[in-house]
Amino acid sequence: MKTELAVEDMSCGGCARSIARAVAGLDPAAAVDVDVSTKIVTITSTLPASRFVEAIAAAGFHPSARN
């Protein structure tokens, strides 16, 4: 399942690495693409999007589902 999340408070490569680590900590097999310029995180995983929203929020960011 592919999930796209907007993370408006992501502003740098350090933020991107923190988000990627949060995703990998939840699902090491997930494919994750973090684009700082568009502030979009794309995750391909069998886990539901809500789990990634929680993990990224726990890392200090404010993700929202992308419409």
C-alpha cells in the first residue's frame, strides 16, 4: 500500500533523515521517499498510514494525509 503524507514542518536533510528513521523503525522493509522541496513523504508498506503518522509525529513532526 502506498501512502503519501504532507509534512509542512520538514525543512532540511536532517528532518528528512529523522523521518526516514522513524519509518524504518516501524517497518524496516518499507520503501520511503522523503522530498524536502515538496514536503512530501511517500511510503510503500503493508502497514496502515495511521501507524506512520503516529511514528513521524513521535519524531517531532506534524504529518497529515495528502489529498
